[in-house]
Amino acid sequence: MPAKKEKMTFEAAKSRLEEIVRSMESGALPLAESLELYKEGAKLAEFCRKEVAEAEEVVRVITGGPDGDAVVKDFE
């Protein structure tokens, strides 16, 4: 029975994306490999954008209310 594929984390995706950028910036890769890395990087970037958007939805900002007490409101 094959092992379950682990869910990608934001941190792992960001780290891999940084590796891809460094590799592509080196200019030492063949065109075909650069294209494959570009495709992978685009998928990782979209994954990261979605993760950040989801995180923003749950973030709450605590501010001082009119009476001085803390007020929790949705992140804008």
C-alpha cells in the first residue's frame, strides 16, 4: 500500500520556490529544465497565494475600543 502524500505546507512551498528561483537565476540550466522548474514554480506560487489568502481570512486584529477595552474585529 503506497504511503499517503503529505500535505504541502506554506513553509515547504516557499522554500522550494526559493530554490527554484536560485537555480533559474544561475543561468546554468538547460532550457527544458528551466521550463519545468518554471511550471513547478508557478504552481508553488499559486499555492502560496492561496495559503496567504486563507490565513488573512482568519486573522483578527485587536484594537482599543471607545471605552479602552480590547475589541476583536476582522482583518481588513
